[in-house]
Amino acid sequence: MTNLDTVVTWVDVRDGLPPRGTPVAAAITGRYPADSITESDTAWGEEFWLVMPMYFTTRHWSEDGTEHKDCFVDSDGVVRLPHGRTSAETVTHWAELPTLPGGATHAALGKDVRPALHHAWGTRPPA
């Protein structure tokens, strides 16, 4: 069986930011809006700290035309700034995303996908 364990190293945003374009796991802190609809009424207005996949960029333009520098952006285009900057939700820590199971890369494309999957599953690719 292929070893699928991985180690995550968290970096405090006060100590450094990832390279531009890097996909990361971002630890985000903020407060749920008091009037938001959440799964639990008890979460309204409460602080949160959670992990989300994002990417880091040195320059991002929001749909409203606002320019953001050195920011984290999620898949919905929501911008979060590093902790210490003015923002309702900030990123406190970031970590590089793990590599694909059983490999040393973050992506496989085209003809490399099937062999990578078979390797992760511990089987040989078909001849």
C-alpha cells in the first residue's frame, strides 16, 4: 500500500506570505454577521477560525473594481487580507496544499493522470 500521510507546515502571515499564484490552505478568522443565516442560531455574531482553500496573489481586482494587493482569494472571488490589515475576515496562517496522494506533485494532467491514480491506489497501470 502507498503511504498517503502528509505533513502540513503552517506559516504565520506575520512571518511571511506565499509566492504569487500559490494555492494554499488558509486559516481565516472573523465574526459571523449577526443577521446571517447559518446552520445554527448560536453561531450568529460569534467569532470563527476555519480553514479554506485559497490562492495568494500580489494583485487582484474585485468585480466592483477594487484593487487588492498581497491578498488571498477563494474560489468565489472573495478577498481576504493577511491578519493585521483592515478587513472583516483575515488570514492568520497559510500552508501549502499537500501533494497528490502517493506523489510529489500538486497536479497531474492528460496521460499522467491514470498512472498517478494507479500508483496512489497501489496497483500497476494497465499495459
